Amino acid sequence: MKFWVSRLVGAFALILTVSAITFGAMNILGDPLFNILGPTAGDVSNPESVAKIEAAEAQFNLDKPLPVRWALWLGDFVTGDFGVQFSATGQPPVSDLIAERLPRSLMLLVMAQTMAVIISVPWAIWSAAKANSAVDRTSTVMTFLLIGMPTFALGIILKYGLSIRFDWFPATFVANDPFWTRAWQMFLPALTLALPSAAVYQRLLRTDLITTLQEDFILTARSKGVSKRNVLFKHALRPSLFSFITIAGVTTGTLIGGALVVEQIFRIPGLGSAIVEAILREDFPVVLAIVMIVTITFVVLNVLIDILYSIIDPRVRAS
Amino acid sequence: MRTSRRGTKAGIAALMSFTLIAAACGGNDDGEADDDASATTEADAPEESDDAGDDATATTDAPDESDDAGDGDAADTDDEDGEGPEIDGDIPGGDPVAGGTLRYALEADVDGINPTSSALSSPGLMMGNAVFDTLTAATADGDFVPYLAESVEPNEDFTVWTVTLREGITFHDGTPLNAEAVVKNFETQRADPLVGLAVKPFYPEEGATTIVDDLTVQFNLLESNRYAPGALASQLGMMASPAWIDAAVADPTLNQQPVGTGPFKFDSRSEDSITTFVRNDDWWNGEVYLDKIEFLPVTDTASRVDLLFERDVQGGQYSDPASVGDLRDDDSIQSILDLSGEETFAMINTAVPPFDDIRAREALALATPLDNYRNLIGLGVAPPADQAYTPDQQYYNPDVVQVGDDPDAALALVAEYCAERGTEENATLGGPTCTDGKINMELQWSGPSVVQTRTAEILDEGWKAGGFNVSFDELPQDAHIQQAALGQYNVVTWRQFGASDPSTDNVWVLCRSIGGISLNWPKLCDEERDALLIEAQAIENGPERVEKYQEVVQKINDDYIYIFFVHTPWDNAFAENVRGVCDRTAPSGEKLLCVTNGRNWFDSIYFEQ
């Protein structure tokens, strides 16, 4: 119980800290009035403009001290009110933007993570079964290549090779196409995210599998005549998944970061493009909302992984 | 499958683009700001009627009694303005067939499609062309004819223009187009902090418009202007539903859902991804053929070209020379090239140090690596520019040749400036104007944009050699425009001018456009230049008018406020089965202009079966 309480307190503190840093950074670095009022925000010699500036400052709490603004924002945020976008052509709710963009980013992440698992598990088992053979060594080189290659470079290579040159995949994403068409349009972006993750998973799972395969219980199973295939899938795989799950959780954070980049390359208007645009426009509420969503997702995932640990290995729960 | 050389370029460009940490939001290809003014050119369209010019003339109903009204068309620019759009490829007319969805790639998305409050750049005007109609329209000959208007008539001294609307036109929401709607559009534009800047300088504060009857409005100008109808053929002439304008004032998010009288009705919009318009079956000017248009903003120029090559889109707008060259070289693409429109240049803020001193401006011009820019960015596709007119345009001043590529001469001027004024503050950078004998300056551009970043690097190399310390500032396009309007910059790269009649470009240079928020972006007032411009807009086109504009060109060159690089090569490119792009006609039958400054219209487009 104490363990779970400390985990939750830690998670809460992390979320608060991230929100405070992000809020402070965005408010110190820029002037959101330009986004709300357009050029009027800089027209301080004109009394009419000054009146508009003051009205906007009052409306959006920009005339209050930073900690007060943070507290006000946080109070709204926990009640599900993300505020409004700072835009010269209207202030639509941030939640509208999130509602439109989040599903696309989630879809990309889910597809990428699914692909990474589908690719990495059989690949790791295959490599472990042929440990230190020529195929395993080739496989190792491939994994290092994929891990070492930056996401943006891989994305560009895949896009150029498979989409532009060979035309096997669509080159762009269109938001109002039917669901399955959009899923197909997301295949290549998801693969871009999945391949480096798959390589990492493969490395870890392969190593753990090789270690497990040297355990006594495996030898016992083999000596009882259990086939090599059954040993691998039924006896060795489960105890080898511990590191795999850990890294899958940690990698989700990397995937979210990578998704910001991949969305740009493949023209997917998800949270990635939204946050890049919002940072450039100093649209603070959007930046804050997305950062918080990413942070909370990351924290929740890690808590879930902790729970998963305890299911896979009851010794974690006991300790 | 395509294996042309452009594929390699696409890869390289994409790699380069990534150094910008992800091409994101609405910066355009060239990343440059785009003027809103009407800018039209004479089109050498096929099947052009020999007497189109005369017909166009008749439709404006200019007073015959005016001796100097020429052939009777007050809006007639007698467009000897040289080269119009060049059509590369086959875009024949034929028997139009209804149906199909045109996917069209834009160079950027916009933050609103409201002609009364959005500063519409080329992509915004393009979407506006689908949903809005204008009071007047430019003909293929470079004249302006009534469009939503039945007639546009001046008084004797061209200070009052009377616009009479066609009967029975309604907006997509059922609101009638009448005189009140025109005035509502006008007044809302005038009240907007940015759009209003293009209106206010030319109208009195009180009595700018007079409603004569339900369909007739008088526009009362401050000065005589024979060419005023030209301004009603672009954003300022786009008519939006007054009910929607009111609703959008109350809830500005409605700026994303335009309501006009145009050939297409707004359907849906997902920002940064797709905006859809569907056919208006009740369009007042005839049948519309396409079922639907889908606009896709694709900021990365190489991707935009590839989408067209792969037919993921069937049309697109392009302005960077590399793309234009590739499109032009491809036989399967129909390109409508327009080299006579906007200019690409660097613009200098003369209101604050260091460039309030002409020596600093001249030094910057001298240090500018024009040859490098024209070779590496222009690629031989974009014609070099020394002024706002091409050599085959009548207003071109052959005596004006810009200085440049002379860093040694620049160094001497920089030394002189720094010795005298080097300790003053550069407000934009927040430090002294000079450090170690070099002028500190900031170059701002709109991005993310590969072309603009390369441009900045090329300019930096030359300017550095000429005695300048250059800081970079890349901003989203709207922030870039805002800062320019507020004079919060030293030097920006820009795209502007190119109106078929130069009077439409007056707003960018008149003294009265200078204020807290300025459209005279360099903030340089020259009363003599103003006098020339005002005189020139009042007189008939001819040698006297040409002389005045040539004098203006000389003055601008002497003031070192713009450093012209190239004439922007605009290409509206289409797949081979797209037809009818240049088949637009006015209600009176005149052939209308089909492209201008990267924008085309959609009402006459159809797919070949």
C-alpha cells in the first residue's frame, strides 16, 4: 500500500512540476497578446488599441502575477477546462483542438506500438533461437542501424523510398477520408516510429531469452522432450518479458516525442503539429494542454507498467 | 512510379527541411508574406477573342463624354503590361462535364477565410475564390469588368464610383446581395485593424459610401482614381454574407466557415489538413462542374510537387523556382506560369536605427549577394528583378539598375556609419547598432521554409562580408506580417507588388499608410513620391503616366528601401485531365483572367472524361 501511495504522490508531484515549468517558461518567453489582438497588441500609441489591450489582459488574466495565473489555470485544468486558444481570429476552446487532434496522434501511437511488438517478438525469438549464428549477427547489425538512425531520417527515407519512389503507400494524410483509408495513410508513419522501438525491444528480449534459455528449468523441459518451439514460446518467453515491458513503457515517451516529428514529415495534423505551431505562435493554453496530456499519459502508463509487473511477477507485489 | 531527378531533390529537400525541426504550421513555400492587393496580368489565353478588349471596355459603362476617358473604360489599364501567364501544356476548352472532386495543394493553411477580417495571403485568396465572388473581375486583357456588379460607373473626375448590383443574387445562406450588404462588407473591412489599412487611406472617414437604392452604392473616394475598380476584383471586392459577418464578429471562430455567393459552398474544414467546398447548384453565373474541391495545405514544397506528380492532388500552387522548373519540365503536367506578378525582395525598416540612415541601407544593398541569390535560389527560372516591373512592362524604368555584390563599397559606408552612430540602440535587437565596426541587424522571415532558410544563409554570407552582423528570426507567417506592420523588424524577406495596374499597389508606399500599424512597411514617407502616385492614378494611361511611375521606380531605388531579388515565378499546375481552368467568363461574355499571383478560380474547371 505504501508503495502505491508513494508512486501516486510522486506522479502527482511530477505532473505539478511539469505544469509549473511549462507555464512559467511559456509566459516568460512570449507575449500572447499578439495572438489575441493581432497587430493591435503593438499599437500602444493609439488609445483605442490600448483600451483593447487592457480589456484582453483582464479577460485572459494576463494582468495578474504569474503564480496567480498558474493557480487559476491549474484550477480550471483539473476541472477539465483547458481554456481557450489565443488566436487573433477567435478564441475557440482548446478542448476542441484536442478533441480533433488527439485521436489522430493516439491512432498513430497505438499503430506504432502494435507494429513494434508484432515485429520485435518473433524477431527476438528467432534471433535467440539462432544465437550467435550468422543470421543473428546480421540481425544485430540491423537493430543497431535502426536504433542509431534518427526518426526524422528514417521517416524521410521510408517516405521517399516507399511512397514517393515506389508509390506503395500514400504520401499524405487527409483528415476527412474514411477511417480505413486514414489507417492506411498512417501505416508508413507508424512504421517509422515502430522500427526503432522494435529494434530496441528485439535487443532486450533476445538477450533475456538467451539468458532464460540457459536456466535449469529450460534444461529440464528439454530433457523431458519438450520441443524447442514449445520451450521458446511456452517456457522461456514469459519470464523473459520483464525488461521488454519496462522498456515498452519507457519507449512510449520516446514514441510520443518521435510522433511530433513524424507527424510533420507525413503531414498528419495531430498533437505534434499542434504543439509545434502553438509554440511558434506562443499559444500558451494549447502548449500547456498538450504538454499536460503527454505528461499524464506518460505517468499513467508507467503506473500501469508497475501494475503489469506485479501480474507477471508476483514477487514485485510481495516486495 | 516516378524516377525523375526531382525525386532526389525531394529527398534532399526533405532532409534539409528537417533541420528546421519540423516544418509545421502555416508558413508558405517561400515563407514570404503575400500582399492582399488585387494583382492581375494579361493572360495569353488560347481562343482569346480579338475584340475582347473592346468588349471589356464597353461593360464598365465609363462616361463617353469624358475626352480623356480613352476608349471609355475607366478601369482599362490598356494593358501593354507585357508578359501575362504563360500556359505550358495543354489546357484546352471543350464540352464541360459535371462531376468529380478536385484536390488542390496550397502552399500553407490560413487562420481564417473571412475577407473582412482575415489578411488573406495567396492560399486564403485561393479558397476565397471558391466561395466568394467579387464586385468586379479582371479580364484576360487586363481590364476590369463588372462581375457581381451590373455596372461600375465613375463620375466625371473619377472621385465617385457607382456600383449597381445584379438583381436576384443571394448568398449561400439565403441573404440577398444588395447595397446594404456591400456597405456592411466595406465598413467591416474598414474597421478591421489590418484589413482596414488597405481601405482607410483612400476614403473619407465620414460618407465613404452612399446607398442610392437597394442595388446601388456609391463609393466616394478621397482622390480621383480611374483605376479604382481594380481594387474590387480581389479581397476588398469579395462579398460575404452580412448575416455571417455579424455572426463572425460575435464568434470569430466562424471565420473558418465562410458564406459567400460563389460557385462553391463551404462544407467542412479541418485546419492544417483539409478544407472542403461543394458545388453551389444555384450559382448566379451559370453551371459549376466540379462536385467538390478539397484544399490541402502542404507547406513543404517538394512534397507538394510530389503529390501532384503522384496525382494525390490534381492541382497546386507553386512559387519556388526549383519546383516550378520541375513542373514545367514534366510533360504530363499543365502549368500556367505567371512571371509578371509579385516580386521577391528584402525590405528594410527605415523608421529605426540602423536603417533610418540611408548609408546603412545603401551599404546593405551594396553587400547583397544578388548573383548568388539569383543563381542558387532563382535557378534561372525566376527572372532577376531590379524593380517592381519586368522589362516588358510599360512602367519599367531601364535606367534603374540596383547596386549589389560590392562588399568593399559596403564596408566603407558601414565604417562611416559606425563611427558616427554606432552607439545608438537597435531597438529590434536590443543592443548597439554597431559592434566591432560592424552593423548589427536582424533578418526576419516567415517559416518554417527551406527556401527561406537557404535565402537567409546566402544573404548572411554576403552581408557579413559587407560589414554586417546578422541575427536570424524565423516566425510564422501571421506573426511575421504583424511585426512588419508594427515596424518591429530591421530587414525582412518579402513578396509583394505585381498588380496589373500599379495604382493598386499605392497602398504599400503612400505616406498615409504609415502609422502605429503600417502597410507602408518600410515606413518611409516621400511627399514627392506620393504626389506622383496620386497624379498617376488620376490620369489616362499613356506616356505621361508611364513617366510618373518610372520616376517613382527611380525614387524607390534611390531610397534603398527594397532590395529586389527576382520576379516571383508563380505556377498554377494541374494534372492532365483537368480542363477549363482558363475558360472563365464574365456574365457579359468576356474571357476572364484565369491566374494571378498564384491564384486561380474554380468555376469553369472540369475533368476530362
